[in-house]
Amino acid sequence: MIILFFETLERVGVIFKEVSKDRVIKIYSQYDPDGIASAAIIAKALIRLDRFFEIRFFKQLNSKNIDKIEAKEGDILVFLDMGSGHLKLIENLIEKHKTFVIDHHEPVKYEHGNLFHINPHLFDVNAEEYCSSILAFLFALSLDRKNEDLLEYMIYGVVGDRKEDGKVFSQLLEKYNNGKIIVENSLKVYSKNKPIHKILAYSFNIFHPEISGNELAAVEFLKNIGINVKNGNEWRTLESLTEDEIKKIVDKLVSLSINPSEIIGNNFILCGRPEIFSNVREVTSMINACSRLNKIEDGFRFCIGDKSVYDSVVKITEEYRKMISEIILKLGKDHLIEKDNAIFIFGKDLIPDTMIGVVSSMYSFLNKNKPIFGISYDEETKMYKVSGRNTSNKNINLRNILVSIVNEIGGEAGGHSDAAGAYIPIGTEWVFVEKVDKILGENNGKG
Ligand SMILES: [Mn+2]
């Protein structure tokens, strides 16, 4: 029941305020835009509450890095956008510390008097509509209604985790917007005022291996459908295109099997910002670029509006776009393995572990009707990292599939039904491929 969910949020907020007085609060958050946005919301709310806190970002919690969590007696622990699937892993910490977990990943069963667990999966609500920044925003509201001005941060997380079409988000946006954020239904791109071929090449949600990351190919694409890319000596921007021209582009992209929901949708424009930082899609991709290139502190500072990092974040974003472009260019046929029921991207050494999820997501935007599994080497765990994405079949639960496979071949797994991850031991990758294909085949047979 939705009432119970909100009541719990309020109650946990009251408890948090009480127990965190004169304590050090240690915040551990995921390093992606949803985690960074959640941390930004909680940080601002804690400053307003006059609390002491520290923030650290993790790529992922796992048995290899769990000992990096150091807490002194009496410290309060807060986990954001991670933890729900790791409660057994952090059991020793929960036994010693009041622990608040604000997360939307599928939880494991675990309860303890010290644990305050905010996760939509534990309540009778549509968990798919939530991300951690939404939960963090609701939690911040329960601490103080003034925190409704943190809505902007919430949207970075929502766009990062692709929850912008959910009802929960649109209700919150409507209720707390105050006219500062304009919603525009248009091409889902990061800017309207850049040359259109650049926009096509670098809006990686509109993904096609022969256009994305390749400006020349994007120019050719536009010419082939009869669109002038220049007006005199000037490159034309998206804003200068006629409705008819935009329709031509959309139709052609759809004919190339790009998922229509990736092409047209809502963009969120922040009023009163320099153009380059005004489209939430661009802000989010900038935060994401910082995460993927291990510049997490810059991403966090940028998220909370620290102007001193603006220049470096612009550079990081350029570097990130170049890096993805190179990966797309190098990803040859031998890296892509298509089985009956799934597609595997063998990134291994070519794709860094921080990028494999991004690349898997991009390929899942192509209408292939099969889940995608990216595999790359992870230095920290010395294992293969797997990123699974499913946009095609609502009847499968990737998280459960990965959990059941690692139970057989070793490793760890967690996540969501449509986006899940795992670490698997080196040498098990081919067994993994066969097992995934077999389980999905059985699933399709049943469906
Ligand atoms: Mn998330």
C-alpha cells in the first residue's frame, strides 16, 4: 500500500533526525548519476540539519571491497543506491551501527533492529518506477519540507536511471516544479544548439553502430535523407530544422531498428542556466562521464553546482564521448556473439569495467528482441564483470537469472529485472554464455 510506504518514509525520517544528532554520518553511494544525485540530495539535507557527515562513492559493493567501509563506534551508516542486495555482506556493520539503506535494487531478505531499509520492493508499490534519487528526495522531504528545492538533483538521477516516463516521477515533478523546469517533448538529445550531425553522433541513446561516435557517418546519414547539413558556411543546429526534416530523421532512425522510445521523449530544461548546462539530459551525461572516467568527485561537485569544476567537466565529457566512439569503432564482429536467445559483447580488455554497462545499454536500445550481456575484465575483483540489459521481454528477470547462474559457477550478482550485473570467475565465461542462452530459451518456451 502506498500509504504504508510514505508512512514508513516519514517514520524513518523522524528516527534518523533523532539518532544522528552529534554523530558522524558515513554515507556510501553508488558512483553513477543516480547515486551521485542521491548523495547530493542527502548532503544538502544534512547541511540544513547541521549534521556531520562524510561521503564515499563505490562502483559496486562486493565481498572484495567491503572492508573499505570503516566506521567508529557510534557512527551512523547510510547506503545510497546500493546495499539492499548486500545486507548479508554488511551484516557485521549493521550489528554495530544504526544503518539506513535507501535503494531500489532488488533486496535480499534480512531484518535487524539497527536496519532502516527504504526500498520500494518491500512495499506494495510499483518498484519499477523508483530510483534512489526519488527515494532520497522523499526521505529529504520527511526530514524537512524545505528540501523540496532539491527536485533538480532528483531529476538527474531519474534521467540517469531512465525513470522519466514513470507516474511517480511525473507526479513529483508536477507537485514541486514551481516553473523552474520546462518539459519539452522532442528528440531525446543532449542539446538543440549544436550541429545536428554532432548531436546524432554523440546522443548515445539514439544508438546505431554505424552512426554513433562517427561525425562523418552522421553527415552522410543526413545527406542521404535529403537534409542540408550546412546553411552557407554554418553547420545547422537541431533548432534550425523544420518539423518535416525532423520527421524524416525520426522515420529513418526507426527504420534502422532504433527503439522509437529512445528517439522521441521528454527533455527537461532548467531555466536560467547557461545553454550548455540547461538540458538535464546533458547534465546527466556530464555526471555520467565523470563517473565512467573515475572523476567522481568532479561529478559530485558539478551536480551540487560547484562552478569551479565546470571547465574540467566539459573536458571530461568530451574525453568520454571520444572514448565511447573509439570503443564502437573497435567493437568488431568477433566481439559480438549472437546466440539464439541473447547477444554477448566480449569487451574483455577492449572495454573498461566502468564502460561495459554503458555499452550494453546502447546495444539494448537497438530493437534486437534479445537481452544483451556485456562482459569485461574488472581489475578490483580480478573477475569478469557482466552487465545485462533487457528491453525486449517483460517476462524475464535478469537479476534472478544471474543470481541462479553465479550460484552454480561462482561469483556475485544483483540488480533489477531489466538491468542486472554480476562478477564471474575468469574461465567460466563460455559456461556462462551457454547457461544464459539455455535459461532464456526455456523461459521463451514457457512464455
Ligand atoms: Mn539507481
